[in-house]
Amino acid sequence: MYGKIVDILCSIKEDQPELRQNLSLDTDLNNDIGLDSLQMIQFMLKVEDQLNVVIDYDQFDYEHLQSIDSFITFLKSCQSQKQPLYEDVKQ
């Protein structure tokens, strides 16, 4: 799961090629990476899609972004997505 999150962060912050080497389980997702609000939304959507989870935003809190490790712990408490949120419309 850590590798996927790193891949997602690096794809969003593609203007920072050195980012991958600077990430660790202790990296603060807010303060160390510097995602703006749009990038944070992209990050959350990609996490849901690529890790096949549904983030419970009622339970989500700022503290879950204090490290990649705490974010992973939170994700493990989220339910797995059984099927795609959007299905192709059959014609």
C-alpha cells in the first residue's frame, strides 16, 4: 500500500522528481509534500480508485494526514469497494 501511495503522490507532484527519494512512512502529507487543495482532492480520488477503497469522510480527520503511516492505518479501516462506483452505460 505504501508503494501505491508514493506512486500516486509522485504522479500528482510530477514537477518534483526528487520527491520519491524524500518520502518515508513518517512524511507529513500536509506539511512535507505541500499538496494544494486541488492536488489533495486528486490524491484522495486516486487513492480510492487505485487502492479500491471507499474513504469514509465522516471519520476522516486532519490527524490522518500527519504521516503516510497514519494515512495507511486509516485506509485499512475503510471498507473495500466491491464494485466500481460508476459503471459503463450499456446501449
